[in-house]
Amino acid sequence: MRRLIIFTFSCLVAILGFSQLDPLYSQYQFNQQMINPAYTGIYSGMSATLISRVQWLGVDGAPTTNTLLGQSTFKEGAIGIGGMVVDDRLGVNQNMEGIVSLSYNIRFNDSKLAMGMQGGFTHFGYDLSNLNLDFVDDERLNTGIEEFTESNFGAGLMYMKPTYYVGVSVPRIRGIETNDGVANSTRYKRHYYLSAGYFYEASEFLQYKLTTLVRYVESEKPSIDVVFSGFIDKFIWTGLTVRDLSNFGIFTNIELGKNLRLGYSFELPTNSLLIANYGTHEISISIDKSFERGRIKSYHRRF
């Protein structure tokens, strides 16, 4: 029975892999570089972030994503340059991606308009040793599936004020298809993102933030996130995430020292997967340095 379950799930994973989606994240409200290249350099400074996400803990072959992000500004904040490395695994699929992003920022009185673009490569690989089969009657399972690498590029816009922001992006414009020798299959579909957030300072001790993210994939239903959080004593963020009214999560982001932040989120679905796994877990660690008149100082990241 266990082998049957693994085989069934592996087949499902293979099907999902042929309609490859962007990795999901919970803590994008603190760093949107992975979904919008215009976010690169939106803050005048430099930052580095590591995010590790394990989805559906306890299910063999479930999605696992590790992401390393880095960015910095130049020319007094007018230019932003960043990079991103993503290791995304789902069943037998093991994809590696490297991206470089560039943004140009136009300052107004108390706001900024950022225009960004990015480009990079994704390597689509496979690890068939994760399959656990009683019978192997497909020659490709013995010889392996041919791996390949494809380029991609994307663009985005973001407008930000101290109390709100709006962003739109298409981080990977190219749809990717491949031929396995039998038929053509789609490995990636173009994603569209619309994000917005509002910050309200109730008192010096407590501030609130409401953010939303709309994702649309061609020929798929739109997905909507709504996130409500509070910033307590300028030390800890904590809040609630609702995704498509079917996934609920909690998260916290703690500022350790002047420039170091540590985040954790936990999500649970409300559908049939609820009793089949131990939830989705995501951790992040970030270092921020702000530039101001040639000096480096710490700051609180709102969005």
C-alpha cells in the first residue's frame, strides 16, 4: 500500500511538473524581489535574504524551495542591482534558477516609482531515484529523462510611499515547452502579479499593515492572498495570512539587533490535505543596511 501511495503521488507530481508554477512564498510582504524586479533597490541600501520553505511536511515528494536573494542601490538610490538563486524541488523534478535584476528609481517628494527588469536561466533536472516502483517497464526510467536549461526574462513596476505601495509584474515572460520524444509538454506558464499594501501607525508602540497579492496564471484561476499584521514595539511583526479562503497561516518576523531579522510562518490547508500532512513551514533570515548621505544605518522595513 505504501508503494502504491508513493507511486500515485509521484505520477501526480510528474503531471504537475509539466505545468510548472512559480514557487509559493509566505513572507514576500517583507521582500518582494522574488516576484517583482522593480522591488530591487526600492529601499536605498543593501540587503541579503535566505528563505527556506517546506510544503506539506510529511508527504513524500512534496515541494521544497530554497531561495537566496541579494540587492543593493547605487547612484544615491537611483539604480538598484540584485541577484537571486532558487533551488525548487517537487517530486522527481529538481529545478535550479539564477536571475540578475536591475531597476531604475524615480524619486518624488515622499515617494518613489521603480521600473525593473530581470533575466536569467532555469535548469530543469530530474532525480528518478525518488521513485519507488515494483515494476519498471518504461525505458526512460532506466536511462533517465534528458535535462535542459532555458533562459527567461521579466519586468515590473512599483510605486511606494511611506504608508502604501502598488506593484505589477511579470517576472518570467517566456512560456517554456519541451518535447520528451513522444509529445510536447508545458514546463512553465507565464505569471502575472498585482500587489498592494497599506501601513497605519496607531501609536508609537503599535502599527498595522494590510497587504494583498493577486496571482494569475494563463488558463488557471486567479489566486488571492490577504495578509494582516501588526508591528509591536518596533521589535516584532506578527500576523495572519489567508490564501484563496482555503489556506490559513500565521507568521512572525523578529528584528534581532539593528540589522538582522528572523522570520517564521506556518500554514494549513482546509481541504482534504489537512489530515495528510503536518502543514507548510517557511523560515527566513535577512540582513539590511540602509544608505543615507554616505553613512550606513539600520532601518525598519515596512513592505
